[in-house]
Amino acid sequence: MRFIADIREGDNISSIYLCKNKRNLQTKAGKTYYSMSLNDKTGSVDAKIWDINNGIEHFDSMDYIQVDAQVISYQGALQLNVRRVRKASEGEYDPADYMPYTTKNIDEMYKEMVGLIDSVKDVHLNKLLNSLFVEDKDFAKRFRMHSAAKTMHHNFVGGLLEHSLSVAKMCDYYTTNYPILKRDLLITAALCHDIGKIDEISQFPENDYTDEGQLIGHIVKGVIIIEERIRNIEGFPEVTANELKHCILAHHGELEYGSPKKPALVEAVALAFADNTDAKLEGFAELLNNNGNKPGEWIGYNKMFDSNIRGTSGM
């Protein structure tokens, strides 16, 4: 297999890729062509089929396809000029080659998360966390294997677990420096803040927004999940429930960033900062890695940072 990260301008390739999406378009002259996004675990590449002939067999989005193509450069980005296509059969490819994975050990991260859950002393919050991440095996499995985003950051298998654990560990550090913070509430909110993404984004290899994600979103969905679990925990304090739900509702920090509420509790402020820090630093690291992580080299404008960015110069 020829991974996308290894292709270069001028290459002629014959390999199997996942067709993430396929669009039927027309040129200005009215000629039909196909525009596609082809993916593997190393990245994605734009592809075009300009000549739809007998060598182009039928295929749809989310099919694994064998392509014969030439690699060209278009507006500074690589693009595949596809000459032949056929739908690949099961056994010709390994699905694991088409799903990006966290570089960290999922089992070890999960064990560390369970350790944080065990450290939560509040009986009701501890029961809530255990009901989600320990006792509900199906939920825990989905959480462990899910991504945290479609494109922005942690958009790989294990990304949701990695991000949630990182945010929780950062919040745990905050509590050692700012005694005003309620540790049990903050750790619980950190581990739960993105649980709605399990329903907002579909599983790999699709990893795209669901109807529920488009219509409701992960923040509100997360609160719905919390409310459903709390109903089954006898004597769960209403004040604690409302404070926890507020932290989740406010974890994007600002209304314009999608939070239904702005932070009104100090724990909500801490969670919003921790979430933003991890998302931004991981996002920056992914940008550098995807561009070869060359010290001192300008990458260009990035929407997330609203800036032209580059790697730090080597020492």
C-alpha cells in the first residue's frame, strides 16, 4: 500500500484508499467529472476523475477503492489525477490502515482515567462516573475508541479519551494551586465535558457529523446524557447536578464559540481554560506534524489560530 503521507508530485500510484466523499460536478463546458476526498490513516488527498470511461467502475462515498492515478500539484497542494477505479473487495485491505490512531496506549490511558474516577470522593459524583465509564461496558468501549473532533484536534481513534484525560489532569493540577476549586466537581466535569461527542460524531472510518450532532450538538447532548444517568442515582443532590450541568454547558467559554451559557462558576472557568488549552496545543502540534515539523518553516494561515503560523526555530 502507498500511504498518502508518502506520495510525491510526479508519482504514478496504484493503491487502495477510502473514498470519504464523492461529488458529481460539471466543468464550465458542461462536462461531468468526479471530485473526491481519499483517505488513509496518514491523511487525506483531493482526487479528480476528469474522464469518466469504461475504466471507471461504479463506487460511492465510504467505499474502499483501488485507484490508478498520477500525483500532481494544484494550488500548492497534492492532487490525484485518477485514470482507473474499481471498488475493492473485502480481504484486499486492512481497515486499520484507514483509521488514524492515537500515538498513546489506549489501555494505559483508560487505566489512568479509572484512577482519577476512584479519587473522586463525593459519593454521588463517583457513582455517576462509574455508571458511565466503568459499569456501562458499551459506553466505555465507544468512549475509548471515539475521536474528539472531525478535523480540528484529536480527530483519531482514542482522541476523545486522550483529550478528556488531558483536560482532567490539567484540572487536577489547577486544584493543587487554587483551593477555591471543588476538585470532585471539576474532575467529574472534565471527564464528562465531551461525552456528547459519542453521538455528535459517527465512528470511524466515517468520523462525520450525525443528524443528532448537527441538530443538537455535543454540549447539549452531554447534558442530556448526564440527566439520564442522574435519574438512576438515588439522592443525587439537585445543586450538584445543576453545577455539573452548568460546567458542561459553559465549557467552550463564550457564546460565540457554541456555549449555551458563559461560565458562572469558578469550576466552569477552569474547565473552559483547560479544554481550550488542550485543544489549541494539540491542534498546533498536529499542524506541525502534518507539515513535517520543520523548525522555522512557515506553514501559512490557519483558521483556528487566525494567524500565519510556523514551527519554533531549532536551537
